[in-house]
Amino acid sequence: DLGNTFAPKNAADHKSMGDDYQELDLTYKTKVFNDSTTLFAGYIYQDVEFDDGAKDFDQNVLRFWGRYNF
């Protein structure tokens, strides 16, 4: 529960601030090729539900990166 501290960009549109926020983060990081390369993959799911009937929103984020130490 976000309580009264949550202030979205369009906070003027929200009279009630008893909103719910949920987030799920899944990450995986591994070293490959004789520990010279690191690979990372991440997935984030966020969901916000407003109690005052405003439009709820959710988002999915994927992030990948690789690093090679030479």
C-alpha cells in the first residue's frame, strides 16, 4: 500500500492516495568463457492500482548487458 506518500506525475487527478503498488524482479547473472565475460538478464513487472478509479497501469521491463574483461 502506497498510503499518502505516493505522488504520481498526475497527482492532481488523484484525490485518494490509498493506492497499491506491486513489483516483481527476476535477475540472472553469470560468468562465461574462463570468467572473462559476464552476462546479465533482468525482467521487471510493475503494477499500480489506484483506489479512486483512476486508470491503473502496469509495465514490463527487460534489461540485458554483457561485459568482457580483457
